[in-house]
Amino acid sequence: NPVRTFGGQMMAQAFVAAGRSLKHQTPPSALSVHFISGGNPEPDLEFHVVRLRDERRFANRRVDVMQKGQLLTTAMVSYLAGGKG
């Protein structure tokens, strides 16, 4: 079996990348990760963050983890601030 990039590493780094793109300090409320392809642990990973929604109480991010132009993982992260309903 070939050595592959650990999926938990990609998930954690995608989660951090999404959080760094927030305009407001909003806590995460959901994380969904899809592992598309195994990666090689040697070449660098690229994290492409797409801002899907940015509001005062809500935010959504998609993070695509790429390596040499190939999609390895895609993550969706939702953020929701508490407050009176």
C-alpha cells in the first residue's frame, strides 16, 4: 500500500483555513468533509477557501484541498453566533 496523506491532517488544516477567513468572531456549528483522493505526504497541500456567506451571525465556507492541481478533499464549515432568536 502506498503512503498517503493522513485525512485527519487535511480535515484539521481545512478547518483552520476556513476559520482564518472569517470577518467576525463566530463559533463553528458544523463541519462536513469529503475525501476525494489520497494525497502524497511530500508535496505541499494548497487550501482554497471560498466565502459562501458572510453575515454578522452566520458564515459558511468551502475549503478545497489541492495537490498538484488535483482535488483531494473538500470541506464545508458553518458558523453560527448565539443570541436572542
